[in-house]
Amino acid sequence: MRTTLAAFFCALLVFAGCDRPSPRPLPIQRVLKSGELRVGTSADSPPLTMHDREGKLMGFEVDLAQALADDMKVKVRFVEMPFAELIPALERGDLDLAVAGMTITPERNARVAFVGPYYVSGNTLLARDGTLADTEDPAKLDDPKLSFAVLDGSTSAAFVRERMPKARLVAVPDNDAGVKKLVAGEVDGMISDLLVCTIARLRHPEAGLHMRYEPFTTEPLGLALPPDSMLFLNLVTNYLRTLDETGALAQLKARWLGDGAWLARMP
């Protein structure tokens, strides 16, 4: 009887072990085994990530991700998706890294890991009315008669909800959609990153857009990684530090943030 019961329980343990799903490989293991770094981007935040006239990706963050992949001796594969879908994709393990002008916040850091900041920017106002753009106090923009386009899932959207709850918030899937609504007169202004607003104003001189050059907020931008990525986080942190120490990071900033030659390549 004892032998029979022992055999029965052993069989149960074997069966339970077979039914248990295999653990998902750690991000660094997956990258090294596949030789591929999957980088998510919304590709709509010039000069950080954007498309050229041929539809190819370019920008500061694109080159930064490529430099990291080169240092890791793996290929990079960019995966484009709406900004609001990037963090969920990292949580599912569909991406190894995300670059999209993403601000490091406590709420986001509770869901995914961050390396950086590699650049500090801020949210500001782009408007068709110069008087509106000169507004110093966000509380004066808290008017139900005013409407503002904001990127869905962004800190800009959170800023408008917190500081201008009476104003009409118009969430858009990408920054280009917000700029189009502003130029078409469908909204009074657009709250977005300083870099995005600056480039939008340069690209649409005919629209007579105005902007506030001193941001309302301080936005530390970072590389977002999957939540279960301690070893990968360590590796990317070390490589980013190396790019900084060797001057390579400064060269990328000079190319994309200090020289507007790339504007001629945009559609």
C-alpha cells in the first residue's frame, strides 16, 4: 500500500510539473540569444524620433538606440506603435526597450524600469494666439471656452487634467495629429514637449503659430525597459554611461538638438 501511494503522489508531482508553464526568459537573455534588440517608438517626437521623406526612422533617440545595439553587438528592430501602447507592450514582454521622448515619472516607474535621464526638457504651450502663448500662469488657461490638444497617455495630458480641469482636453494618438488640429483651428492650443512645439512652429510658418519658450514643467527623459529587467537595466545603464563619458552622447545631441540640417529631410 505504501509503495502504491508513493508512486501515486510521484505521478501527481510529475503531472503538475508538466502542466506548469516555462518561465519567460529574462530580457537580457532573450536579446543575447536572438541577437536582436526590439525597440518600441511612437516616431512622432521630432527631433527625438520621426520619419524622413522616404518613411525611414531618424532622430536623436533612433541613433541612441542604434548606438546601444552596436555596443551590445546585436541588431536593432524598431517597432512603431501609439505612445500610449508602449508601456503595456514592455509589460507584456513584446519590447526590450522604448524610446519616445518618455518622461520618467513615479507612476511609470512603478510599471517599467528607466535608464537616464539622457535629456531634460519640459511641456509648453503652442497656440495660434500670441496672447494665449504668453500666459505665465497655467491657472489662467483653466477656461471651459479653451481647448487643448495633448498626446494620449502623456505627461502633457496629465498636466492639463491637473492644472486646467475646466478646459477641454482633446487627446490625440500622436503629436502630428495635435499639430494638424491646431493649424486647422480645431483647438486653441497644444500642450506638448518643448522640442515638439519648436519644430512644429518651424515647419508651419504659414500658420502663424506662437509658443511659450519657458516650459511649464521639467521633464527628465529616459529609456524605458521591461519591469523584470534588473540585469538588462544594469547593462544599458553602463553602456549609456560609456556613451556619455566618451563624448558620443554629446555628439548625438549636437547633431539633432543643435543643428537643424535634418529638417530638410522631413516630409
